[in-house]
Amino acid sequence: MQVVKYMFQPHGDERGQLIALEEFKDIPFRIKRVYFMYDTLEGVVRGLHAHKTLEQILVCIHGSCKIKLDNGRETKIIPLEKPYEGLYVPSSMWREMFDFSPDAVLLVFASELYDENDYIRDYGEFKKYIADKEKEKSEGI
Ligand code: TYD
């Protein structure tokens, strides 16, 4: 599985750091929604879903956490601990967020508005969704 990370350009000077993110330039899609998670309790696993169409960039702007990506065939665990690093999560990818430090703030840029119909929240359903997609592809549909 290819993991795509974006390294954002910090505009640092003697006062400190600043990162600016623009859609289609630093973020590879139109940003329709931004949300963030904080005060995540120890041992909590968030996410546990995939999206049919939505794409995301995850940035741990403070503290640290880990992201598990699963494309139905392979899994990878990616630590996020730098505010200038963005993890791209494409559609059809199961994700889990865990190991949040108490001070972690996980910022998410999403390509779509919140839509429960775009979620696959059952892992068995996700595996079937991937298998069906691959079958369609191999049959040239
Ligand atoms: P949830 O999907 O459980 O978050 P995660 O996937 O990170 O574990 O979302 C938690 C709650 O917040 C749930 O009631 C839905 C709501 N929510 C919104 O209203 N808008 C949003 O953009 C998101 C991501 C969640």
C-alpha cells in the first residue's frame, strides 16, 4: 500500500512557525469541511470506518497519535506527530485512529460535507465493498 504524506511548508521566522493550507494547492481537493478531535481519552480508538467517496488529509497539529490504514488487502500504521505533516486518506480505505497523547489535536480536512450515507461502518461490509469493486474492475464494468 502506498502511503501518501504531504509535507507542508512552514513559514518560520524569529517569531515562530506558521503553516497556511490552500485547497488544490497544499490540499489536493476542494475543502468542504474541517473538524478536529481533542481531549481524546487514553485507550480510545476512533474512526473504525471507510468512506465511499470522501477523501481526507489528517494533521496532528499538537501532540501525537497513530493512524491505521487498511485497503482490504494490506494494513499500515502511520504515526503522526508533526504539525507540518499531512496524511492523505483516499476513499475506500478503512481507518482507525489510536494512541492519542493527552494533548493531541487531530485536524481533518475533508472533501465532502458530513453525510452518513457515505460511511461504511461495518468491517465485513467494507471487505465486501472492496471485493465487489475489484470484481467490477476485473470484469471491466
Ligand atoms: P464519529 O463518526 O463517531 O467520529 P470518528 O469517526 O472520528 O470516531 O463522530 C462523532 C459524532 O460527531 C457523531 O455523532 C457524528 C458527529 N459528526 C458531525 O456531526 N459532523 C462531522 O463532520 C463529524 C466527523 C462527526
